[in-house]
Amino acid sequence: MREPTDGASKPSKTSSSGTTFPLILDIDDFKGDFSFDALFGNLVGELLPSFKLEEAEADGGEPNGHIRAPSDAAKYSSQALASPLFPEVEKLLSLFKDSCKELLELRKQIDGRLYNLKKDVSVQDSKHRKTLSELEKGVDGLFDSFARLDSRISSVGQTAAKIGDHLQSADAQRETASQTIELIKYLMEFNSSPGDLMELSPLFSDDSRVAEAASIAQKLRSFAEEDIGRHGIPVPSAMGNATASRGLEVAVANLQEYCNELENRLLSRFDAASQKRELTTMAECAKILSQFNRGTSAMQHYVATRPMFIDVEVMNADTKLVLGDQGAQVSPSNVARGLSSLYKEITDTVRKEAATITAVFPTPSEVMSILVQRVLEQRITALLDKLLEKPSIVNLPSMEEGGLLLYLRMLAVAYEKTRELARDLQAVGCGDLDVEGLTESLFSSHKDEYPEYEQASLRQLYKMKVEELRAESQQISDSSGSIGRAKGASVVSSQQQISVTVVTEFVRWNEEAISRCNLFASQPATLANHVKAVFTCLLDQVSQYIADGLERARDSLTEAANLRERFVLGTSVTRRVAAAAASAAEAAAAAGESSFRSFMISVQRSGSSVAIIQQYFSNSISRLLLPVDGAHAAACEEMATAMSSAEAAAYKGLQQCIETVMAEVERLLSAEQKATDYRSPDDGMAPDHRATSACTRVVAYLSRVLESAFTALEGLNKQAFLTELGNRLHKVLQNHWQKYTFNPSGGLRLKRDITEYGDFLRSFNAPSVDEKFELLGITANVFIVAPESLATLFEGTPSIRKDAQRFIQLRDDYKAAKLASKLSSLWS
């Protein structure tokens, strides 16, 4: 909106009546950031000065920016109240009407401008579309021109390429024809006369053109031999008939002679350069020689002239390094160190040769293959032949010489170290050579019979150990010659007892053998078969050792039993003889007790030995047998079968132990039991309620002797043994008490004995034995109750009737009280 300034007037407009008014609004008022509040303020600013005053008050000051004093504000307020309430209404209405008219006029102007702009845009768009259409037609034509040009260029290029190919082919044909002419000329020279090499072109005698001569000679030779092969004509000797030259036979013979002479000349030059380490000359010769049989002669000649293959001192040094001085004792550890040193030296030598070979030969991998093969087949084989002399499996070497075990250990060391050498050589490089297969072939003769040698070695070691133990036992026996027979038997028995240390040594031998099986067997099935055979040897050894040990312990029990029987006396002997016999019986009893303990120790060690074998099988053997179906189950069955003989010997020995104990119990009862123990005189003295001396001695003996049984036996074996022993003791006591008569006080003492026996036997944890002694204690009541009360004794426990019938007959009043007739109704 335009506002008048000093010296300038506002633009005017003409109304419909012709009257002219100043313009209120302008198009520029609506441009930019339009604000209706600002427009409205400009319109009414002159008519409503209070409007601007209110805006200023809202901002906190006057329109000119000065703060109005309170007195001025009050004055202004009083003037406003004196004037009419909104006198500018008429002027504002007129202003608003004029503003609306001007707004309508402005809209018409804008609409007119928009119409003109749209019209101009439409015209320009039409022109632009026409121009684009013409341009598209021009571009399409241009693309067609480019496509024709590209096709033409391609056609010209193909024609040029064909011309180039024809030219190249023609040039190649010309070159081939030229070379063919030269070759024919040279071939005619070689085909002139047999053995005549003097008239050849200078090319074939010029040392500076040896490579070219060799190449041409090989081409001529190949062509001539192919021609002769087509016609089926045999090649005559170089010294053959000259008339036989109707074909190319003479050329072939002369070419062969020339190639041989040239090859020898190159090899001589190669050797001379090799002596001087002139690698460049060696490489030139090797490159030329590669045209003769692919250079095989040069490769083999180079390898054969290496010092390690032609120097005898090298071979002797190898032997001395590994085996030591002649006549010295050879040990696997020394051999292992010697082989490690030697094989390291060989690897270093081959590595140095590899550097030379790579610099000299066109195909170094083939030369390395020949070199490594020669090392293994010549140098290593010569050493192994001296190191591994296969012993006879029929006439075994003595253990003083190391036995078969020394050979097997040497074989394992040599095999392991040689395989390491093969891996090192493979890392250095050996072309297409199968180093691993070649290494295996070096030991094939040893590995074929390896299982038999391993088993024979284990048998030899077992035989040596048994002889060693027997010699030790004999030495101890000889040193105790002054000891009595019984005592001597005990000493010998103690020295021949089963030793867990010996069984552990058997297992250690077997572990070593299994480690060699792992080393030599490459296939799981082969390994499983070898392991099964070796483990079977261990089972046989342990089974035999345990069975023999138990049999020796049984022999000790048998000898003690013979001593007891020897001193059994009749009833009518003198006091001196009886005293001597009693002393001898005591000695026999001591021998029996010692033998019992020795056998129990043997049983305990047998169980420990079997546990060691089972643990060894579980930890080391079983997993190796899995690759073969049924091998694991078969091994378990063999293990059970092998231990059956030891179990049989143990069972027989335990039976003998029971016999030994019962024999001593019977002796103690017979020697210590007195008739007055169970029939004390009626002297007015208080009855003795203590256990009898015989009972005390028997219980003390059983406690002492069975201590070893409680330690040695376990599980069901222990339970069966103690149950059998308790049943036998029950029977022996019953038979023993049948020899005596009992009065009531004696019956009380018998019950005391039975209680003592029962209390001791409870440690057996045998319910059936405990029950028998409980019933025996009840049965002993037949000696205590009055005759008239005997019938009621069996009412609560009818199971004791049979034993009670026999015990009642032992009452001292049995006949006097006529108990047989009174109780006859109970037994019927």
C-alpha cells in the first residue's frame, strides 16, 4: 500500500461518476511476505490514530519510541471520554468500500496478465514440440548412418584379418618349405654312406651351434625313423652294407651315431662345468641334452655322479654314525640319535642339490624325483640292511644279546625316523615320486612277518621273567637251608607269591607292542588284527602266571595238610610222644595259618591283576578293535576264557583254605575242650557263665586267620566263602558237642559259647549262618529246662525238633528221667 510522502501526492483513480480519488492499494502490497495485519494497519492508520497508540502501548512506549508519562495518559483518557464513541465509522466504511473496489480491479488486472502468460506459454510449447520432433528425426537418421558406417568398418576389418591370416599362413608355409629344404639337404648328407660323418655341414661340427645341430639332428632322426616305420624296413647297423641305402636306413644309423657322439660330448662338457660349478654352462648343456630322450641321460648322469653315491667313505661314515664303533653295544636310543643326525645331514644335502638342480635343469622336478629315489633306494637301503638284520624266529637270539625285543625296537626306530626323512624330502621337493610308498617298500619284508615276531618276543620276555623269578626263589630257598621244613615251605611260598608288579610289567610290554602295532599298521582293520593277536599274548601270560601262582599257594596248603595228618596219633601213646606230637601239631597249625594267609594274598593280588588287565583293555585295546566286526566281543570272550583256569585254581584253593581252618578248629576244640566244661560238679560253687577256653581259642583263631580273607575277597566271592565257612563251622561244632554230656549249668555255658560264636559270625553278613546259630542257641535250652517242660520248648520253634532230639540224648539225666519214653510222642 502506498503512503504519501512530503512533496509527493498519492496516485489517483477515477470513479464511475468521473470523480478522481487517490489510490489506496497497490499490487506491490501483496508481494513478498504478505501480512494482513500490516495491510489493515496501513489502511486505518490515518483514520484511527488510537490504533497505532494501542499498538505502541502494547509494546510499552509511544509511537515514536518514548514512554508516555502517567499525567499524559490520564489527560488523553479524559479527552477520549469527552468525544463521541467511534466517530470514524463513516470514514472507515467509505475506506473499506473503496478498498474492495480496488481489490476487484487488481484481480482483473492479475487475471488478464495470467491469461496473456498462458497464451504465450502455449505458443512457446508448440514451437518447442515441433523443434523436438525435428531433432528426433535428425538423430534417427544419424544413428542409421553410424550403423552403416560400423558395418562397413567391420567388413573391412574382417577382410583385412583374412588377408593377414593368408599372408601369415603363406609366410609359415614358405618358412616351413625353407626349413624342409634345409632338412632334406642335411638328411641327404647323413644318408650318403654308412658311418661316414666327415662330409657333414659345418653346422654339425661347430661347437658354438651345438643347440641348433642337436635340434636339427633330432628332427631328421624322427623323420627318418617315421619313414622307415611306414615302409616296414628294419634299421641296419651303422656298419652294415652300403647297398642297403635304398631308403633312409643309412641316415638313421648315421644320425644315431652322431646323436650319441654329440650327447657324450655335451655330457663331458657338463661334467667339466660341474667340477668348476659353472652353473650357466651346465644349464646350457642341460637344455640341449633335454632334446635327447627328454634329458633322461643328463639327469641320471648328474645324480649318479653325486659324492653321496660314489664315495665309499660316505657309506662307512653313515654306518659308524648310526651303529657306532664296530663291536660296540647297540641301543635303540643311540640309533635314534644317530639316524636323526644322519637324516638331517641327508636332508640338508638334498636341499643344497635342489638349489643347483633348479638353476641348471629345465625340468627340476624330474631330477629331484630321480635324486630322492636314489637316496632312498641306495643310501638308506644300504644302511637299513646293516641295521636291521632279521633274526630267526626258530632259533631266537638270547636275551643277553637283546633278544627279539632289540630287533623290534630297532625296527620301530628306523621306520619312524625314515618316515620323518621321507616327509622332509617331500617338503624339499621330489616331483611326482611317491615317497611314502617307496619308504614303505623299504620295510615291506620286515612288516610282512611283524605280528609273528611281536608275539614271539612277548613269549620270550615271559619265559625270561619266569626263569628270573624261579632263580630268585631258589636262591632264597638255598639261603634258608637250616630252617625247618614247615618254616622253609612258608618262606619259599612267600617268595613265590603273585606280584602285581610283575603283571604290570607284562602290561608294559604289551603297551610297547601295541604302540609298534599303531606305528606299522596303516589300515584300521590290519591294526585291529595285530592288536588282537598281541593282546591275546598278554591274556595267556597273565592267566598262566596267576594260575601258576595260585597252584604254588595251593601246594603250600597241601603240604600243611600233610603235616597235620603226619602227626595224628592213636590213643595209646606215652606222655613224651604225645608232647612231641602236640608240639609238631602246633608247628603244622602255624604252617597252615601261614599258608592260608599266603593264599589269600595270592587271591587278592590275582583280583588286582585281573582288574589291571580289564582297565588296560577298556582304556587302550577296545577302541582299536572296533573297526573289525565281532573283534571286540571275541576279545572279551577270550579274556573270560583265559581267566577261567585261574578262577578254577582259586576255587580249589579256597576250598582247601576252608579245610585248613576247619582242621585247626577241630584241633583246638579237641585240645582245649574238657568234659567238665559242660558238666560242672555240684560243689555248691556259683556256676561259671564265661565262654569255655576252647570257644575263646577258636574265636581268637578265626578272628586272626580270617582277617586276611576279609581283605582279600570282595563281593559275591567273599559272601560265598564266608557263608560256606560259617556252615562248616556250624556242622563241626554240632559234631564236636555230640562227644559231651550236659547238666543245666553246662547248658548255660554252652549257650554262652553259642552266643560267642554267633556274635563273631555276624561279621560275615551271612543271614543263613546267623539263622542257624540262633536256632542252635534255642536248641541248647534242652539242657536247661526241666524234663517236664521239654515238650513246650518245641511248640514255638518246631524247626529245631531234629537237632533237639539229638541234643536231648546228651542230658546227664536222659536215662534217669526216662526222657526217651516221655518224649517218644514228640518224635513220632
